[in-house]
Amino acid sequence: MFEYLKGVISYKKLDYAVLDIGGIGYKIFISLRTYEKVNINSEAKFFIFNYIKEDEYKLIGFLEERERNLFEMLLSVKGIGMSLALSIMSSFDCETIRTLILEGDYVTLKNVPKLGEKKAQQIILDLKSKIKKMDFVSIEQALNINVNYEIEDELIMALEGLGYNKKDINKIIDKNKIKSYKNIQEAIKDTLKNLQIK
């Protein structure tokens, strides 16, 4: 069983990619959205779902762990197999699928090829309560959150160095504005400007 595989994309088609790891090529089935994001001769890391059914064993790859979690949830719905689950994830991103399920929008969901109205309704019925608990923060969002925290920490240290205590600093810092700063230098400059410190 594989948790994830990391290597170089040596070949790709619409429904699978070949990942070269130390001269061994692993055939990994992917969604169309993943196909559009990976490039031949580029490094990639896939979170793997090990699909085992009777005599069939396939590796399904996802660029984000949350995608794999959602795929596994879709497979738990009666009548949804590997191909159909990947088709759903090719048609919509994680956030959209979550929204469609929570809002009960089977009309939009049923437009996925070969899904149909009954299966779309079944997905909503089976997953609506489960999907509420899932965290669908993307990698990009998570990275931005981490950067914001780092900038805030460095800004606090800089202001402490100028003689401010933490209580005053928390009043000075505009936590919402921190999201727009590209780096710590910009954050310090803008904060000092607002304080009219030269």
C-alpha cells in the first residue's frame, strides 16, 4: 500500500500519468483537473488511493490530500465506482462539490457524464452530513495562512524592538491588512507610516 508517491512525470494521458521513480514507471490514474496541472518531465507528488476490487489493483493519484479524502467519500456512495468518482472530480473542484452537496443541488451535479439524477441525489443524501465536517482549505490557502502568521510574528518582534509592549502592539496591528502584505519589510514600513514614526 502506498500513502504517496513522488517522482517525475514521464508520460501523461487524459486519465492517467506515468510517474518515474528511480527508473520504475508507476501508472497512476488521475482526474482531468490533475492532468491539467501536471507537466511531463516535471516533479510531482501524488497522494495515493489504493483501489482494490477483486483481481483489480489500481493507483489513483491526487495532488492534495483533501482530494483523496473526497474521492474516498464518493466511493462510499452506492453505485459510484472509480471512473464515476474521477469523472465528478474532473467536472468540479473540491469546494464546488462540497457546495453542491450541502445545498442539495443535484440539478448541477447530475450534469456529470453518466451520473444522472438518481445517483446525484444519492450522493447528496449519503454525504451531506459527512461533508460538513471536512476541511477543504486548499494548499494555496494554507500557504497564505502560514505566510500571514510568519509576517505577523516578525512584525510583533520588530515593534517590540522599538519599545512597544504586546498589549499596545495588538491594538496597532491591523490583522486583516496583514493578509495583503507581500513581505515583512512592507508590513513594517506601512505600520510605522501609520504611526507617523520616521
